[in-house]
Amino acid sequence: MRRVVVTGLGLVTPCGNNVPAAWDAALHARTGVGPITAFDASDLSVHAAAEVKDFTTGDVFEGKELRRTSRFVQFAGVAAHEALLDAGLKDFVGDRDRYGVSLGVGIGGIAEIEGSSNVLRDHGPRRISPFFMPYAIANMAAGVVSRLNNLKGPNICTTTACTSGTHGVGEAFLYIRTGMADMMFAGGVESGITKLSIGAFASMKALSTHNDPPEEASRPFDLNRNGFVMGEGAGVLVLEELEHARRRGARIYAELVGYGMSGDAHHITAPAPEGEGAQRCMRMALDMGQVPYDQVDYINAHGTSTELNDRYESAAIGKVFGARAYDISISSTKGVTGHCLGAAGGIEAAYTALALHHGLIPPTANLRTRDPDCPLDYTPLKLRERKLRYALSNSFGFGGTNGTVVFKSMSNG
């Protein structure tokens, strides 16, 4: 099996539209959550969201192409372009048949679905845009990133709810590990903050109603949390076969060594009690990477700020690591980004690679009163310096789908 490393990163997040800004915000618990501006939310119970602010596409999308691509596709294109530049690939040619894309998307162009549905109702089918389907379908993000960067290898979209981005990273890892590709642009993307989606999640009682101040609405593992905050954005990693990266002199953030996935077979929205499916998922990833359990130093938790997820993820970590769980630094960066759904796993995988590279653990924002049912070390409020050997990034989604990726520090052998 071939070794896989991270050589480039690109981020578009509610707390920063590039890697330096988004990483600095995460390190200093500077949240991107605020009042909803995308639409009038006055008649909803939820008034807070984590919107991407002041977003521009630069020269990645221009003219007609800009008008003919959805916001989530634009996020993907911009994040992938940053990752390409960060990996030193601007003028690198290589074998494009061996380079591909694996991007997770949870719900795709829901804004276009909502808008076109209104057009159909008010004006009839003749007024539906001929670009509606390309606007809406989830795999267009991977397709456009492939076309913009001439990536002719595997091209796939993973759509597994809130685990989409982590599965996007994990599947790309497998393609390189088993020889199907030498390089993959991998991660997740989402832009679903619309009245329909916010209203739907609010109807499920899944969203936080902590509207004043909205900046404190996303509070993972906190006793006073009352739901997640919907976010948007993109996280793209350049994954590369180790020797391929070394031959071109690439800078390496971390090595990706393990990937796990599992199904709860329990409930359409609630996680399995004690995080039983999450336990199997983490163990699978650790065992694939032959990782000594006592060398895991950091976990970027799924940590959604919902009662069941936070409680059962904590229980799962405790079951997997036993007494060692109390020595692991854990944090949920959703305190600053909100829950970016299909993008979450991509963004959080990038944060995990950065944590290993810099030896810095981003804190859990807004964690002031720890829930007694969540007894582990969640790195509240302030960043921590720590020499890291291995780190996990977890994602769990509706439908009982789970994903974990494991990274290794390049200074750890």
C-alpha cells in the first residue's frame, strides 16, 4: 500500500476566506456566526447562521461562467485554486490522467431548487432556466474543479449528509493508496443557507435558537447548548502519493494513514446510543493506519452542539481509548464555523492537518460550562501548544453514516 500525504490546503469558511484567515480565527475562537443576512428570517425561530462573508471568486470564475455556477460550486473552485497554489502546482504539468477530484456535498444547489420551484409555481415551466440542473446537482462541484484544473483521473462526489466531506477525503485516500491515482483534490463543500433549509432544520428542532447574541449560538459540549448553527463553505486538500510529492519537492503538512466508515443501522437522524457506530468507525481508521492508540494526541470532534451528538461522541471516544481518552486534546471547530454540513469534513480535515503541522490545537469556542455527560478535555476557549503524533477528524451524519480520517505528523517517523 502506497503512502499518502497532504501537500496543499484551501479554505472558504464563515470565519475566513483563505487558509491564513480561517486558521487564525480557529486558533483564537473568533466565530463566524452572526445574524442571517441571506434572507428575511424574522418569521423563523432561528435568526443565526454562519455565512461566508465578503466572498469573491477573483479570476477563478469570470463573466458568463460566474453567472452560470452555483455558490457552492464557486466555493469549491476558489478553495481548490488556493490548494493548488499552496501545493506549488501552478506550473506543474504531470500526468493529468493520474490526478482527480473527490468532493463531498450534502445537499447541493438547494437555493436554485428553491428559487426554480418558485419560478415554476409563479410563471410556469417555460421560465425555468436551462442551467437549473447544472446549478443544482451535487457533483457539479467536483466536475467544475476537474475541468478548471484539467484533472482527468477519478472524479466523484460523495453525498452522505454531514459526513460527505470526510468521506470525500477518505475515498481519495483509498484511490491513491491502492494505485488508482497519484494526486487527488479532496474535501467537501456546501452552501445551503436558505429559508427552506433553515426552516426545515428548525422544524426538526435541530438548530440553536440562541439568537442573542448569535455569536454564542454554536457551543459544542457546553451544558447550555440547544442545537447546531448552520454554516457554509469549502475545505479542499491536495492529497498526494508520498514519493510523487518528494520528487517534485513539495512541502508536506501531514501524512494521511487511516480511514474508517460505518453505519449505525439505528435511526434516520439520531446517533446510536453510546456512539456505537462511531466507535467502530474510529477503530477501523486507527487499525487501518496501524496507529498505536496511546499515540493519538488530538481529535477534531464532529462536536455539533447538539445534545445527543456531543454526548454520544464523548462516550464513543471513551470506549475506544479507555482511560487514555482523558489525556487526548479534543476540540470542535464548529464553535467558529458553525456546522457546514457537507463541507464540514473537508474544513475540519484541513484544520487537523494544520494542527499537526504547527503543533497547535484550536480551542472549542463558547465552551464555558462543560456538560457533565461530556467529561473529556475539549480545549475550552484558548488554543494549546502540544507536540502531536497522530490526530483524528470525525464526522457523523443523518442516516447513521460515520467517517473518520487519521493523520500522522511527518516528524513522527
